[in-house]
Amino acid sequence: MSTLIDPTNPLPPGLETVILPRTHDIGGFEVRRALPAKERQMVGPFIFFDQMGPGEFLTGTGVDVRPHPHIGLSTVTYLFEGEILHRDSLGTELPIAPGDVNWMTAGQGIVHSERTATQRRAAPHRLSGIQSWVALPKPHEETAPAFVHHGAAQLPTLDAEGVKLRLVAGNAWGLASPVSTPMELFYADAVLAPGAQVPLPDQQEERGAYVFSGSVEVAGQVFDAGRMLVFRAGDRMSLKAGPLGARLLLLGGAVMDGPRYLFWNFVSSSRERIEQAKADWARDRFGTPVPGETEWIPLPEKKVVRAGEGSPTS
């Protein structure tokens, strides 16, 4: 079984690149960031993709991501284990459980925090999941902020031939998610039994698969957990689970309508809009406090990066 990418071994037909995530810390918890990467900034509208955990917290500890701002994107939180308490400047206060989806649209600006609730800290607990960011199309970048929660039972599923798939967002595999999006995309959680196969939707221009656990085979090559596979447009592709099975996040969509600038938690098609958001946060923290919160994350010392240029933000 392959555990390292061999630069002398060409990728199989249809596979464009393989991304090895970078590891960093948010709120006292280790995450692995697959997007943006030097190999690829976006897959469809997906511009950030973080694996959280799996990890265990001791009694009295938990995630503490203090209030911070976003513009120009939607954040998508999806858990496999544990629970996170979401609070935002719209007045939302809601925990998310495994299989649920939190879809928060920042648009012209929103502030939120992510923490472990007090009652969850009373005993050791585990947490793992994925948080991704979806860049908004230009006509929707300045839309009003919004927050939508869908429970696991509301998301459509497919269970056939060793594949258990939950469609988080979009339209694919004959399913349609209730999560409303302003752009074409698909996002799914798929658990494969050993040897089972799942096809990638072939109607989307950009497609990726993140191997969360186990391993998959693509045209005879094996790829272990912790890899983001990015596929060429148009090719019919399937992923086959290894001998221990696999859990995959399948994602993609239409090519974005132009490049995006990145700074910290801000995404925009306009560098000037990024600068305005920086000034707004430094001046009055968007003027919208998060109920139940008294802290915030100050504006960091970073540079604005254009997608596809230089190093991605962290």
C-alpha cells in the first residue's frame, strides 16, 4: 500500500493532482488543511477545506474559537464525532451533531464563534469532522448574512452495493440536498465497504475527493487517508475502497467566475473589499456583537493573497 507520493510514479489517467494537507492549530485543536494549497487553490467553489481531528479532549477542555469575522463566503461544518456550539451575530446559538450540516453565509459580513459547550467539558470527549469554505459567486458576495442548519435526517442518503452516501449539498447520484446554494456544486460524505466503488459525478467541471480514513484505489494506484485527490474534467472516474474500506468527502462544482483574494477569514473578488473589511474589523468589529460572547480575535498581521499567487493564507 502506498503511503507516500512517489514523484517518479506518474498519476493515473484522469487524476490531476494529489494534495497533502498542512497541519496547524485552531482554538487548541489540530487541523489538517487541504485547500488552499500550492498545487490547487480551489476545487469548484471550495476554497478552504480543513479536517478537524480526530482527537480527544480531557475533562474541562474543548474547542475555543473566539468570535471572528467572515465576508464573501459560506462556511460549512460537518462532524463525524462530537459536538460544536455555534454562536453568531445574527443571534443564532445552536449545537451541531454528527451528520448535521451548518451552512453559514457571510455575504457582506458576519461574526461567529465555535466552542465546546460547558456540559460537554464535564467529561472526556472526542471531536472529528470537516469544515470547508465555499466562495460566493460575484452577484452574491454582498448578500445579507444568513445561517441554516439541517439535521442528519433531512439530508438525502444512498445505501447500495457497499456504499453509504449522504449528500450534504448540491445535486448528484440522483439525489438533491435541501441545502440551498447560489452556485452549482456537490458535497457528499461516503462510507465504502472494502472493495466497494463510488463514481464521481461527471457533469461538474471540477471534482475532488478527500480520503478521511482507509484507502482508495484509482486506476490501479492506492492513496491513503489524508490526501485530497483532484480530478480532470470530463473523465469518468470511480474510487474503489481498499481492504479496510474508506470514508471519503466528495466535492466539486463549476469553475468560479474569476479569481478570489484571500486574507485571514475574508474572501472576495475585490482586493479593495478585503481592505475595507480589515478596516471595519479593526475599527468596531463589524459593529455586531455575538450574544453570549465577550472576546474576539484581533486582526492578524498577514498579507492579502490572490488565489493562484504566492503562498495560501493560514
